[in-house]
Amino acid sequence: MIKNITPSRAPIGIFDSGIGGLTVAKAVMNAMPEEHIIYFGDTARVPYGIKSVDTVRQYALQITDFLLEKGVKMVLIACNTVAASAEKEIKEKCNDIPVIGVIEAGTRAVHALQKHQKVGVIGTLATIGSGAYDRALTQMMPGISVFSRACPMLVPLAEEGWTDNSISEQVLQIYLEGVRAQNLDALILGCTHYPLFKEPIRRIVDGYGLSIIDSAEAIAEMAKTTLSDTDMLNPGKRGLLECYVTDKPQRFQELAERFLGKELNRVDIVSLK
Ligand code: DGL
């Protein structure tokens, strides 16, 4: 139900298949602490990255409907898999409500680097298979060379909370072996779950002189600029994070609180049709 409030006080909708998009929510809270955020994690259907484009698109449009019902003033697609599969359809559904996807944000962050001749992208099978990063990077920076690698084990590890132990370390070592050999200028963490592994990734690529691109900060900055340009920044003083999931709210709450370093008032469970 659309609440009858001043448009600038309306919430920002952020969504992902699970906890990964919290990396975006955290960056948005840092950049705009006064904003009200509605976070949606589709925990009953995670992972998206091994599903077909049609399925991911159907899920993403259901979540978009939910966020629009909540009266959001902006939608942030905090899931690369969704951005690769359904960004156009989400934008169509949202009409004049701004929609920003993580792939666009990550691409802009690479563009802002001094050196970006050779770039690596790691992501889910769906994101890498879609070629969405290759297209976006080449369109913005013709002549760029892109090396991609799907890392399907990382999302289940992140959802389990295993982001820095001996198992995740070994998995990352194997996935990043080829990446290290490429002599890259930058490595894009092309899945919003991957910044949860930022420290072990940093340790593994340390000494290879590459920049690690986490699109969370880039999308938060883009969101801030868009809201500021349209005079839609929340004039309030203290923001609020409201979370919705499709399964296991307690588990989500535990992981989210650990990652965000703050208590969540509550996490509600919803079913989507
Ligand atoms: N965090 C998401 C992404 O950025 C999706 C991960 C998944 O559900 O497979 O791609």
C-alpha cells in the first residue's frame, strides 16, 4: 500500500536473493544515514545465480511489485544476477521511479580508475554466462580486455556465514588462481555476496597490484547523486532499516546483525506471488 507521505521521505528499496545485498544497504546507510531503507532478501529461493534468466526475471519482478507497493522512491538492484537478467523489465515496471543496478555502478567504478586496460570479473554462473559485464565494460571503455570467472560455491558459503575460514580460503584460492595469473589492473566483485569475502580475497591477490572493485560504494554514490539532483534526499534525521525475507527470518537476522554490526528491530517474513 502506498503510504501518504512526502515523496522525499519515502523509502529506498534494495533487493537481492539473500544477504549479499546487505553490502549495498550498508554502503547506502553510510552514504545517506537519514534514509529509510526497505531491504528484501529472497531467502527461500536463493541462490539465483544457478537459475535460468526467465526464473530470475519472474522472481525479480515479484519483488519489484512488493517494493512498489511499499511506496519506494527508488529501487537499487543489489544483485548482479538480477541486473544481468531483468534490469530492463524492472525499469519498465518502475516507470518514472529511478532504478539503479550494480553492474552499471561497478562499470562506472572501473572507468574512474586510472588504469583499466585489463579487468577481471568474478560472479555467479548466470552473471558471467550473460556476458553483461563484458558488454557494459566494452561499451563504456572500448578496447578494454575482460577476463571472467564464475565462482558458484561462494554464495552458499556466504549464506552459511562461512566467509573467512579454512574452507572458504581454499575455495577462493582455487577460484582466484587463474585470476592471479592474468596480470589484471582491477578485479570486479561481480556478485554482491562477494564483498563478504573481501579480506580473504585481498590476502590472496595482495602483491598483484590490482584494485578490487566492490560496486556497493559506487551504487550508493550514484543513488545519492540521483536523489540530490531531483531534490529527493530525505530531510529526516535518522534513517531506518526495514527487512523482509521469504524464509528463515531469524537466520537472516543473525547474519545481518553480524555483518552490519548493529541490531535490527525486526525482520518480517512475506510470501510472494
Ligand atoms: N548476490 C547476487 C548477485 O549479486 C546473487 C547471488 C545468488 O543468489 O546466486 O549476483
